[in-house]
Amino acid sequence: MWAETQSVSTKGGTFSVLLGAAISLPVNIFEDTVRYLGIRVSPDAEMLPRQRIVSTAYVYRVRTLDGATGGTISGDLNLQSNLTVSGNIIPSGLVDSVDVSSMKQPGTLNTATNPVSWSKLQGVPGGFADEVDDGLTSETDPQVGSNTLNFVPKWNGSELVTGTVFDNGNVGIGTSSPSSKLQVVGGNFDLGGNITLSGLVDTVDISSMKVPGTVNAASNPVNWSKLQGVPTGFADGIDDGLTSETDPQVGCNTLNFIHKWNGS
């Protein structure tokens, strides 16, 4: 396993020697707990029995941790100061306790093969510490069924499904491409009250209205050019029922008095 030869001086039959002075001791020489030292004085054979090496020599193994390239520590390791790691920490089982906030060196700690136990985590937010996800409760009513983008859902008796009202900023009933703020296509628009407008009405077909309402009020006028079904005599915008008169001229008259010509 290891051997070296040294020249020593004796005094009164005793001597002192530093083992490894000639040939360095291997780093693994004290991996086993049982080691013996044999001594031979040339030209005689080895002296018997060999002397067992006890605890003092095993201090040599401890010094190899400084700059070690490998090795195994059996049992617990209690550090009273910082542990600086230049590579990854790869545990062979669950990590007992880890304070992540104190870690200064990134490493592979929580992987599929090297998991961290949930019960050993520190600083878990209160909302998660009870191990219950309270963000979603089971829903039974209403259920959400199949829906279409921009259509307002409606209840069909068992779930919310695609409705008939379309809303993409403009609202459409009977159309999925409304061109104004409200557009109704495919049927009559029946009202239970008045239509109150803040500006001019673009187009109104009065003949199709089934419910009376205040459409043409002083504050809510209807533009003449947008009226439909205007009688022909008025459609040109000219009142042809009265032509300009030149003679006779009508002057000032009084109620119930018969008119007479005064010459002008």
C-alpha cells in the first residue's frame, strides 16, 4: 500500500521519524479504519508484531478536504460558517432544509432527480402554506359551454352558449359585422317607448314604424333628405301650390268685413 526507506539515528534505542518524508503518503491511505505500520531495520526482517495506527494519523485525511477532487463524507456535516461551492450541489436524496435566500452561488438543486421536499421549504407565502389552492372553486351552475368570439353568451337551460348579440365595439343583432353603434338586421325593431336622439337621424322609414314615439321633436329633428316615402309633390323640395301674384294685391283687411278694391 505504501513504503519508504529513511536513514535514522537512534539514541538509547529510540528514534523519531516523519512518515512520508521520502515518499508522500497517498490521499486514500486512511480511507479504511484499520491500518498497521510495519518497521524493518536492514539487514534484518520486518519486526513483529506490526503497530496499529490509531486516531492521530487520521488527521492527515482531514487536510485533504482543502483542494480535494473527490471523496465521501459519511454522517452529518455541520458547518459553522459559509459553504462556497464552485459547481452544482447534487444530493442523492431529499434535501432536509434549504434557506434559498442565503444562497450566493447558482446551482442545480431542485431537479427531477434531486427534488427538494415541500415540507422543508422556508419562507413559503401564507396563501400556499396551507397546501390548498383556494384560487378556483368547483362550479356547478352556470356551466360554460361552447362560445364564439365577440358574441354575448346566452343561457340555454343548462349552460352558457353563443348568443345572437354581437359586440366588437359596434353592436349587431342579426349581423356579425355591424357598421354602426347599433345595427339590427333581419326583422322589425319594436319599441315599448320613445326614441330619444342626441343628433340627426340618418335614415327613417316612417311607414315601417309600429310603435308611436317621439322621433321628430324640436330637440331631435329628422333630416329632410333622409326621409323615405315623401309624396312626389314635395319630393323636389318646392311648394308648387302657390304662384307669385301681381294683381290684385291683398292689403290690410279686417275680420268679417267684405274686401273692396281700392285701385292698388
